[in-house]
Amino acid sequence: MTSMWRVSRVDKGAVRLVPDGAASVPADGTVVVGTERDGTLPMTAGEPVVPAVGDRVVLDGERALVMPRTSELVRDTVGKTSLVQVIAANVDVVLIVEHLEPEPALGRIERMLTIAWRSDAVPVVVLTKVDLVDDADRWLEATRAVAPGVDVLAISAATGAGLEALTATLQQARTLVLVGPSGAGKSTLVNALAGAEVMVTGEVRGDGRGMHTTTHRELIPLPDGRWLIDTPGVRSIGLVATEEAVAATFSDVEERARGCRFRDCTHTNEPECAVVEAVEAGELPERRLASWHSLRREATRQAARAVRAPKAAGHIRTRR
């Protein structure tokens, strides 16, 4: 008899599973299965993969088989190989969490958006600690300008401000993953959504940087039947993207590019470049175009490295 489970945590040589669809998971409701020597589990279709938090797994007798993924949030293994590592699988919404105090980093939000669009999940930007600032409206406007077509909300997990609007925005999403820097308040937000102290919260250092409180990825059940994956805080993340993901993040740039004289315009020094003209007219921030160039170059380099690299256990190639 088969049964469906989800990966709640991955440790060296072992994978912890919880029943799929469980609103709450009792201590004795988990199953631990061992991986192969190379860290993989067999898939029901395709080659064996390294299991990731959020994977759906079928238990059939003594076999544990990973189901095909509907989405993959991945990061580049910068400095080691040109392969990519799955952060979370089968997520519906990527909650990009950025603090308002200290000031948010628009460039980091753009990077996270690109990674989220690459995953096949829907990004939502959450600006936290709204209770600590008096210029939240200014940052909401600035963030919406770099996240066209994406829901952007300002909340305070500590006071509850904005949480009702966030819950309404999530609607039918079943599995969420939180990404963002240390000190952004992800663990506090997890506790607020869970309605209980399920994650340890940390303090912010004197330089405004957060202390790491989450040290591993884990699938957490929420009281409304959703699943939530918290991730360790990151200050930088290796980009894995396609041209389509970059285009989705910079849809404002792409829209203006339709007015360029040349279809292959690089938006640098070509004549009649609608994008450069928009920057010169003050209609498009110069920082925004520079960020577009930077992420396009980085995505191109990563794609080229992935083509050259051999396949290795523990990682996957870019799918698209």
C-alpha cells in the first residue's frame, strides 16, 4: 500500500518525512528514511535526485520514491561548481522578506525576485518592521517600482500590523517558502503565521545586521493547513536564472525595450535606444538599468558554466 509524505528536513544520510496534508504533526507522526551513499533517493520518473525540503515522497513498502517536482527554488553553488542546489521544492509562493529597519536593499530584492520567478512559484515581497519606521509609504513605493506585477506588503509581525492583508494575499497557496537576509524578521513572521512559538528569534547586531537564528531548512505546518519552509538568512545568494526570469523581474525595462530601433539592442550605446532614452528623461532610474545589466551578465555566466560542468550527486542542472 502506498502513502504520500513530504520531506520536512534533510540531514546527512537521512530524510525526515511527515504525512502530506497533515494540519499538525505529532512527535510520533514522522518517518525517517536513509539516502543512498551519494545522498540521493530514487524518483518515480527520471534519475535519482538529492531530496529537498518540500519534496513529495511515496512510501511503497520499503521503498521511498520522490515524486516529480512542480517547482524548485534553487541557488548557485558559487565558488565550488557550476551546478545548482535545491533550496525548496513544490512551493506555491516565495515570500521575499526584507527589513525596513535598517533600510531595505532594492538590489537584493531584485535578485530574490529573479530567483523566485525562475522557480515557477509566485513571488510576494514582505517589508517587515513597519512599526519601527515612519517612512514606510516611501519604501513601499520604491519596492513596487522594482517589483512590477508583484504584491508588496508592509507588516509588523511583532504588532500584527499587515498580517491580515498578507493572509488574504496568500489565498489558496498551500506551500510557502521564506527567503531573505538575517535580521529581516523571518522567524518572527513564521511564529506569527503559525500562531505559536515554533522558531527561535534572534537579536539584531549593533551594525544593523541580523544574527542567524535559522540554521537549517524545515517544513513547518501552519494551523490553516498550509506548509511553510523557513530558510537560513543569506546576505548574498548565487543567482540561477533564465532570460525569462530576468525579463519577469525587469518587465518595465523589457516593455520599454520594445521601442528600441534594433531588436538586439543592448541598451548601452545604440542609437534610438528607448531604454537609455527613458533613463536620460528621468522616467527609468539609472540604478534599475544597471541592475538589469548586472543580473543579465550573471545569469549568462551561470548558464555557460552549467553547460560545461559534469553532473554531480547532490546538485542538479538548471532545468530550463
